[in-house]
Amino acid sequence: MPEVNEKTEYMDFIREAVAEDLRTGRFKEVHTRFPPEPNGWLHIGHAKALFVDFGVAQDFGGKCNLRMDDTNPEKEDMEYVEAIQRDIKWLGFDWEDRLFFASDYYETLYELACKLIRKGLAYVDDLDEEQIKEYRGTNVPDKNNITYTPPGKNSPWRDRSIEENLDLFARMRAGEFPDGSKTLRAKIDMAHPNLLMRDPVMYRIRRMPHYRTGNTWCIYPMYDFAHPLSDAIEGITHSLCSLEYEIHRPLYDWFVSNCEVFPSRQIEFARLNITHTVLSKRWLLQLVREKKVSGWDDPRMPTIAGMRRRGYSAAGIRDFLGRIGIAKTDSMVDIQLLEHCIREDLNASAQRYMAVLNPVKLVIENWPQGRVEWLDAVNNPENPQAGMRKIPFSGTLYIERDDFRENPPPKYYRLYPGNQVRLRYGYIITCTGFDKDPATGEVTEIRCTYDPATKGGDAPDNRKVKGTIHWVSADHAVPFEARLYDYLFEAERPMEVSEGKTFIDNLSDHSLTVEKRAVAEPALRELAVGQTVQFERLGYFCKDPDSTNERAVFNRTVTLKDSWTKLEKKLLANG
RNA sequence: UGGGACGUAGGCAAGCGGUAAGCCUCCGGAUUUUGGUUCCGGCAUGCGCAGGUUCGAAUCCUGCCGUCCCAGCCA
């Protein structure tokens, strides 16, 4: 018995099309694929594609293959194949035993090319690169200097006999001709309004060892030829891709129909763009090569590996992917939505700790000499099952430098001379004074008294203490390095640059701040690399692989929402 | 210029002829031992613009305007 519909499930336009195909019988099942080229690491834009490819298959009880779209020996590498698999697994998608390589299809592809030649639908062309471009019919200015696209011209080699083409193509494969001297082209229509249909190149000669096939081949198939046929070989029903391939669809269908192979249906959707970053392997590769970041997994990178190292959770990323939707509109998603999803997930799961990033000493004048108390602290207020832990409290503590002001601005309710504040899980204290370095003006020590009746932070007299600040006992402090990240680009759209500039010029000069003097409560020692926790009042932090036994390194994943900083800025702006 | 697509709030995005969902941001307020979380409330008399059809149009028609993509022997 089918369940009564509790609510109609949201259907994007792709799922609607797939459902329709199933209804009409165009396909009996759903089988998709994720086809990265192993020429760079996956970024959040790929994660969207993964979410669509695997998600659609799953929703319709189908399968999704992982296929390395490796048809260009110049750019591809095994390093990337491994990184790609690692990232997809981490994100939580499973291709089971279906990892494929377009390079495994080279022989089949070659045979299909011969088939097209035999059908008189492909020919070997001797035109060089420049000539091909010229013959294709590109932008030409007319007498009024308005550019237009004239019909292309047929190559003089277009009408070679089938036998000659077959022979030439075989000799191309055998390595008889130099790189670039010949191509195999589909014979379609040199006057077609869609330039892609003007006899597209199917094969080029390129003597370069391929990372998987080595020197077996010196001719390599082009994307437009290899992709639809790879889809067909795998029995892909729905070939989902990004909008820029929309114009390739007629060609996709042409190869499918003329090679007489399984007719996959290509459907295009808008790729992901996010503010304050760039989402293109080419630009990310440039950042890596020019050492603008430490590598593909630099925590500031929008790569999956970067986000993982930064402390983003796979669940948070998946939630984000689900919220942005799928459509055909070119869009630019606010990075704050991603951050919101990460915070929401981490708020529920991350253990809380106390750490001070920029410490200043706080001395409790009436604290008994040498006394240490171990106080109870809640591990995660969102999850009682996370339990409690003990934190040492003593007469000398470190507090955040920003939690004390000599001259407090309006609405500031942290520590300042004469004011009361609660030390989280500790005591309520009153600030009695402070010292400054006469040379620098920097506060060197803050003094206060504590109220013994307020142990744990409760006020028996119900007095109102607005501020609660975090702290670390000086004698028990665990020093560590905190890496604080900000957007890689201050501009919302880094690619929008003025004349003569590039996105590199838009790189922020404060995307990374290192706090080398940070200290934390002793329990921090127990954390493993890769664990993400919350430092109370500061944000979420993830233990970095750069950590050593002597000294831990923590990446700030994302700050907590901070309405005070916002208010203070506003107050400052209004004088 | 030719060809292909897309325009709903600051950013995403539902809506499929019956009178503009939801999320993020932003702005108020309540609770709070994290200025966190949570909770309440506000935020499109209008859907690129102009006409038309209709009792009724974001949805259908016509014409404009704007944005993006293609013109690699990259994918």
C-alpha cells in the first residue's frame, strides 16, 4: 500500500524531465554519471554537480557512475584522479564499483570514428589550425564595421574517398604524420548557424604520453566526440551538465544518432557561482602555481579539500547544496548562505572549549594564593548527551584582549574599570584596575576581585550581569597557533576587474591572520587532527595536519555570528 | 553579427490561468552563564519593459530591452 502523501516533494526541472521520461517510456531506468577531467581538484561547484548527478539517480532508484573524462594528455594526472575520489567519498557520494575512464574507451571510440568514415560522415583534413579557423567563418567586419558570421567554406580535403580517409586515419593512429598536420573531422555542414556543427574536429594528433595509456596513442578524441559515446557505452540515460554545453547538444545528438549508439539525453543546468571566490579550475590552478595559496587544500580555497581542512562538514556542504536549488538562471550565491549551513551543522555537533586568541593577563587579587579549582563545564548545550568536563580555575587567568576596554563604548558590557562580568563557568568578578606599558600604551595586566558566592557563574542574589567572557587559567594554558581566515577576495565578484588588472589583483591582503600566542584549556590536547570544535564566543576551529606533538595548529572554520562587532561598527560610523 | 539560453525582493528560488511559498541577508523584539543558539515579528499592490487575449495573467500571445554562453586541434 502506498503511503499517503505527507507533502509533495519539491521537484526541480531536471527531476521533472526525468520523471516524464520514465512516464513516457523513453527510458526504463535512470543512470547518470559524474564526469570530471582529472586536471585539478574538485571545488564546491563540482559538489553541486555531484549533488545533482548522484541525487537524481538516487531519487529515481538508479545509479551514478564516476567517470574520468581524460581525453587530453596535456593536462591530466593520476594525482588528480586520487584527489577527486578522496573528495567525492568524503562528501558522502558512492559510485560503488563503477569507476570508469574515457581513456579505457579509446579503442571503441576509434572504431566508431571509422564507422562514421565508412558512412561518409567523417574525413581526414589537412588544414592547419589557422586555416580551420578561417574556413569555419568567424567574425568578419562588414563595410559598416558591424561584425557578422558568414557561412564557412568546405575544406578542400572534405571529399576524399572513404578508402583514403580510412587509410589516412589509420596512418594518423600509426604515427605517420606530425602533430597538428591532420585532424579527423565530422562532415556536417559548414554553413550551419551553430558554429559547433561546422565540421567539428573529432581527433587531433598529439605526441605526448598520457598518464594512463602512455605512448599507446598519438591521436586523441575531442570532448564533443568522446563524451556522448562514453555516455552511450555506459548506458547513461541522463547526461547532466552545465549550461555552457547547451549549444553542444545538437552535436551530442548528432554523434549519438549517426554512430547508432544508446541515446542518452543531455540536460543542462546553471553552474554554481559564489561571492568572494572564484570557481574555475583554471583560476584555482593559477592561485596554486603562483603560490598565492599553500596548495589545492589551502583552507581559503573553495576546493572540497580546502573546505575539509578548514573544518567545513560534509553534512553542512550537502545542506547548502540542497538549499541553493537547481535552475537555468545564471546565479551568484551569497557565501553567507554556505557559512550559515556550516554554522548550523557545527552548532549541533561541535564540542565546546575555551580558548583565548589574543591573551592579556587577569589577576584576581582576593584569590587564595596557589589555589586551583576544577569547575564543571558543559560540552555542548545543544546536546546534553555530550556530557561535562572539568576546567581548572586559578588566581591568574588569560582573557581576550578585546574583552577589556579602558574606555568602553556605549552598550559595551564586558570588562572595564568598575564593571562586573561573569567568567564563564567560573565566578563573577569586578574590575579594580589595570597596568599599561608606558612606552606602547598596551594593557599588560588587568586586576579584579571575585565574589566567592558566585561559583559556577550563578548569582545567588539574582543580580544582573550582562557580560560573560571566556578565559584560560595561566598555569594550565595550552599554547597553540590559530590561523584566522577571511575571504580570499574582498570583492564580491573577483573576476570583475578594471582595465589592465586581473583577479590576482583582487586578492585580499588579510585573508590569513596567524595568532601565535593563543592559549586554551588543557582538554584541547585530546583533540585529533581534523576534528572541528567550537571555541566559545569565537567560532568553530579545526585541528590542522600541520600540528605537532609539541604545538597544535587550529584553523578557524567560521566565526560565530557576532552582533556586537556589527553594532560597534555602526556606533563608530555614527560617531 | 549569427546561433543558443535566461530575466520573480539585496542574494538564491517556488509558482505551470484563480489573485506572489521557503531559505540566506537585512531590520526590530523576547529568552539566554557563548553579544552564540532558540523564538516571535517586519521586508515584492507586484514578477525586465510595453501592448494584447481573458471575468481573471508572473503564468498565454506580440514587440522591445537587458544579461550570459559559443566562434580551441580544452573540457
